[in-house]
Amino acid sequence: MDLSKRLKNIGINIKSERLRKGISQESLAEKCDISRNSVSLIETGKINPTILRVIDIARALKVDINALIKDA
């Protein structure tokens, strides 16, 4: 699987968990101390978040990191 597809899968997983929890991009961004635009870019697979950023997102969403990186 190529990098682009892997990043899109991570983004889809993050967006799905965020929506399932009823959290806005803005709220997630605030909890992770990043911009809303960064959340959008991560969710669309346009940027490659660091592992530490993915950990921050998992903590903010209160999910196991494995839920965010499955199919990557």
C-alpha cells in the first residue's frame, strides 16, 4: 500500500472517531494544541502527522491509538 493511501486511511479513522464522539474539528484542534486547518489536512491525508501528534489525537478522542492507525 502506498503512503498516500495509508495517510488517507489514518485520516478517515480519525474523522470517523471524531464524528462518532460528536467533536468538531475546532474542538479537537484546541485539545491537541494545533490549528483546525491542521486537523483538516490530517483527516484528508494531505499531511503526515508525527506519531506524537497521533497519540495526542487519540488521547483527545479518548480512543486507543490502534483505532486510528488500523489499515495503515
